[in-house]
Amino acid sequence: TEKNYSVQIGHLSKVGKLNDVLEIGNKYRKEKGLREIEMREWLRKEATWEFIIEVERKYGTSFQTPDSGVCLSNHKNKETGQIDFALLVKQFSVIKSQRGGKPENRGYWANLYIMLDLASFLDPVLKLEMYEVFINQKILFWRDVGGDNFKEFNKIVDTLPDRKEKNNTGIYVSMSKRIRQKLSILSTKGYNEKEHDSLVQENRAEWLKTLGFAINVGWIKSFDELKNAFDKLELIEK
């Protein structure tokens, strides 16, 4: 956003942390002298869940057919007419409630379209800024490219002569950390957040494409060679 607030978004899962959006939106509201909004206010609205159902139908995995769905009337509080969402959220793949695990992972996570819906509910300025980030800066494009490439890259790692028929989860994690560390240099270059995020996705996609090609043609034959090759890759900058 314009004020350099950040929202956690998984580059493979394409889900973001709703609590981050809520926090930013409430800062905007507070600056305007408006009261803060709680997550449950948005989650209790029938319109919220009507939209989430449509996102689930198109992008989720919980509904078996395009015609299947959830009957919201079964989840309405009889006295208030609002949605009781605690059990409802468990029926969806495009929105999740994380209670355990690392503190930074706790809270509500959702598909990016649902994040935009929450932003719209909170503040018009935040809504516009998020649309600008996702659409104008092509963040979704590079996130998709990076994600797809990483899945393919993991498959290619499995073909390395010294990694065939082995559990390579540790390799995937190790390479992911190396990529993050190398990309962290971008945060020191004075880019605004939109430029920074776009460059992160572009670099990740290009590196994975290059390494995958080198493995495929036999230039890289071991994990050690893979690490050495990655360390020599240069950072793409504007």
C-alpha cells in the first residue's frame, strides 16, 4: 500500500492473511476518525459468504460440482439473522482459520479475491490500493509464474543423479530459503513496495526457469552443483 504496510501472501498457495488487511484498514479508518471494525463483523454478513461461495465454486476444492454449495440459511442466527461462521468456515478451502502453529501464521487466511472483498468493506482507499497492487503491478502474474515454476522445479530436483528416489523435502526447503535470502537484498534498494514485490516475483520466476533448464540439459548433476549455480545467479533490477 501507499504507506508501506505489508500483507503476508503465500507465493505457492496464493492465499493472504486477512488479519493483515484488517489491521491496515483499521489504521486508515482511525486516521479518518472512524471506529475500528472487528473481523467478525465482516464474517457475520450474509453478502460476505455469498461471495466466498462463488470464489469457492471457481477456485476452491470443497465443492464437488459447480452447482454444489452451502445453504446459508442453515448457518443463520435465528435471533440476529447474522451468519454463525465458526463452523461454516471449516467447509471451505478458499478461507481458513489457523489457531495453532507459529504466532505469525495464526488468524484468518483467504484467497486474494476474498482479501479484496474485506478491503472493500473496510476502506475505499485501501480497496483502490490493493487493486492497484494486484492488477497494475501484475503481482498475481509473477506470483503465479513463481508458484508454477517452483512446483516444476521440485519435480526436476527429483531427477538429479544424487537425489533420485530420495525424500527431497529438505532440498526444497533449503532452496526456498536461499531464494528468500537472495531476494532480501531488494528491500535495501529503496524501491517502493509495489516495485519491490514485482521484482521479487520476477526474479524468483527467472531463477527457477534458468536452474530447471540447467538440470534438464545435464549441466547441473548434484545438489552441491545446484547450490553453486544458484549462488552465481545475478539479481534482476530496474
